[in-house]
Amino acid sequence: MSEPYVRIFDTTLRDGEQSPGATMTSAEKLEVARGLARLGVDVIEAGFPAASPDDLEAVRRIAIEVGNSADGGRVPIICGLARATKSDIDKAWQAVQPAARPRIHTFLATSEIHMQYKLRMTRQQVLERVAEMVAYARSLCEDVEFSPEDAGRSDPEFLYEVLAVAIRAGATTLNIPDTVGYTTPDEFGALIAGIIQNTPGIENCIVSVHCHNDLGLATANTLAGLRAGARQAEVTINGIGERAGNTALEEVVMALHTRPQFYGLHTGIDTTQISRISKLVSNYTGLPVQPNKAIVGANAFAHEAGIHQDGMLKHSLTYEIMRPETVGATQSKLVLGKHSGRHALRTRLAALGYALDESEMDQVFERFKHLADRKKTITDADLEALVSDELYQPREFFALDGLQVACGTMGMPTATVRLRGPDGQLHVSAAVGTGPVDAAYKAIDAIVKAPNTLQEFVVHAVTEGIDALGEVTVRIEGIDALLQISPQREAEVPRTFGGYGADTDIVVASVKAYLAALNKLLVASGQYGSVEQSAVQPV
Ligand code: KIV
Ligand code: ZN
């Protein structure tokens, strides 16, 4: 009987970040990586270093800062993805090497369709390339993962051969991806069982599963793979990822946690951190979580029907299979307020896992005091929103300096905005719109001149009560001409960008979120230099 421990390999920062609009700044990625370490994931796939110098740098920073810290109780493995080429593998190694526990993950497609049309390689050539590149990765790094891309549609007999070659070349983890989300749970479970039974040398390796959600089967397929003997699950927070997304971490972890008798498997995840990391990822990517999403949706623990409420009042087990506090869905209400000092704030932030330097602390403390003047009780959720809004915004080419709106039933909604631009100068513009947010966005557009379409605009309150902080996430799509997208750069340049803002005034929060997304768009357009060279510091 194999061991019951399942390694959780989180790929939010790599496969997850490939979702349209999910592009995160390096500061945001670092914060997500810290959250993943606190959550207790075993492996953080921090990115695809060959994609761009910025990606390489972001992975390297995570390797240095998160891959050497035991804040989450133990040091996570930091992994970088590489195609099966020397140059990709070199870049992945350069990025992950500073981590205490580095991993290189290399992949090559094995389905007929991919080999014939994408790679234009024969089976023999694929076998040779796998042998050569896995051995090369292993010459650099002790811990090497290999994935036969599109394994779900590959000939199983050929897979056994490829995997055996990878094992002989030094692979320590063999990951089986259902790249296009095509398989069904029975098929995928049988594929994993077949691989375990027929691949020479596999008993000394970890078998991993990596599923996509095109048919809504990613979690079911992953669990079927684990039942068949896989001991690593590749997942993302909120299930974000290419197309319909990847397997959701929270779903797999809570299925194993809630049904121990059935699965007999466990993970090292601190489930009470799940809600928090879900929110962080949603804020930074601008990808909202659907209200009925399992485990982390706003309604996941809400009981509306009278008959359910009646049952719940009699005994919570009537309709509840998990307690909301098990996934951290009920935040503690630590009351910090007007009279709380810097020390109390620092202590609470440290308990939440934020280690701020003095200047960051100054910024956050000022915002905290300002908020405490307007809101009596400041909860952990408020503090997290405030830190995200204050510290983890993209570099600001254009920063909000002032906003005034007039709206209501008696006139035309009008907004006047004042922005500090990359030239250090203040720019003022006024516009009318269908509402105050529309007017403010039009006034901003007149200054920033970065044509885009607003794809998503979501507002919600961080806590209950009329004085609650409002959070806004937006997603915008830039036009090809602005982003200089040519047919050659088509696949490389992101088009959609998310932004997040929080304030007790939701029009201010909306403006901050829009500016955050616009600033990311401007970074991608290359108009004002690279991300690290902003002329304007946050105001
Ligand atoms: O879905 C996939 O095939 C991947 C591989 C790179 C593992 O993401
Ligand atoms: Zn994938």
C-alpha cells in the first residue's frame, strides 16, 4: 500500500497566470507566493522563466525570499517550468537555483496530434529529446519533474516508454497532464493505474496529476488519479488557468479533508488559510470568484431556503458538510480602532503574515488611521484589503491625486479627476457619464490615452455594515496597436489586465482599480520603460 500523503503542487503563478487578464506584477506574485507558503503547499511553480526577463526575475525573487523561509512551517520547493530545450532549462535553473529546495519542471508533448502538427517530431525524436533534456536538467538540479504534455490524449503504450526514458535520465517526479481537459474520471484513473503498473522504475518516483477543466471534470479527474496511486496534485487557487482553468486547490484539499474514510489520503495544507489566499488571488488577478463556487464562493456556506435554515438552526450537520471556519471563511474580528497604536497594528499584521519594513509600515499606518476615522471596527479582512490596496499595486505611471464627483437624480453625473503623470506633472480632466464611475473613467481616459474596453467590473463590501470598505476589481482589454502586438508577438503579449482598489468610498475604489489595470496595460505597451522604471512613486 503506498503512502497516504499527497503533495500539493500549486501552479497559480504559472498555469494560473496564463488565464486571460490574470497577469500579476512581481510584487503581487511575491505576495501570492508568501500566501501559498503560509497555506502549506509542498511545491510552488513560480513561473516560466524563459517567457521573459521579467518572469525570470519574478521567479528568482520568489526563490530567494520564499524558497529560503520557513514561515509556513517548512520551506516549500520552488519550481520553474521549461520547454525541453537547453536554453529554457538554463533559464529555469538560473531562476530557481537560489531556493533551498529548487526544482526544474520540463515538458514535451507526446500525443500524435501534438507531435505531428506542433512539434513536427517523430516518436523516436521525442524519446531522444526527453532523454537528453531530462539528463541535462538533472545535471543541474537534483529535483527534476517531467511532463508528457497532452498525456490525456497520448497512446498509453508510448507514454510508458517515454516515462521510462525520463526516469532513466533522472526524473524524480512524473506529471501526467490532461492538457486539454478531455478525459473522464474513469479513463484518467485507469491511465494513472496503467502507468504505475507498466512503467519500469516508476516505484522510485512520485506520480503527479495535472488536469484542466474544459469539461468541468478537473477535480473529479484529479481525485480519480489520486485514488489510482498518484501522490502529487497540480492545482491552482480558485481553479484559475488556461481556458476553463485548472483543478482548484481548495476543492481537492477539502474533498480529501472532508472524506477521509473514502480517500484515506491527506495533505499538509492549513485549510484555515484557504479563504484568505482565494481572496488575495482574486484581487490581484482581477478574476472574481463566482458566488456559488465550491469552498470559496460567497454563497458556499449561505443557507437561503427556509427549510434549510430551519434544519441548520436545529443542527448544523443537517445541511453543512464542512464548517466555514475550517476554510477560514469566518474571519476573526480583532477590534483595532481609532485609538490603536502602531505597535498593535504591527503585531496584528505580523500575525496575518505581513512583514513590513518601516516605510511600508508608515504608509499602512497612515491609511489605517484614516480608515479608523471613518469605520469603527477594523477587521482582519479590512487590514488585508488595505495592505493590498496600499502596497501591492503595480508601478504607477499615472497616480490618483484627487477626485470629485457630482451625481444623483437631479443632474448629469460628472467627475473631475486629477492624476500625477509619468512626467511628474498634475493633469486635470472632467467628464460626464452615465454614472459617477463612468464619468470618472472617461475623465481618466482623456488623460491617460490608453484605449481599452472594460470587460469586467465587480464591487463588493469587505465586511458587513454601512461603513464597510468597498473592494472593486476590474478587467480591461487593450487594443493590439497600443500593445504593439504583431503576428510574431501574438502569443507572448497579454491583452487583458486586472486591477484592484479598496476604499470606504466605492467611486474612489473604482478609480483606483481602473488605474491599477491601466498601469499594467501601460507596462505591457512598453510606452514608459520597464516595470521597474516608473517615474512616479505611489502617492
Ligand atoms: O497542461 C499542461 O500540459 C501543462 C504542462 C506544462 C504540465 O501545463
Ligand atoms: Zn496545464
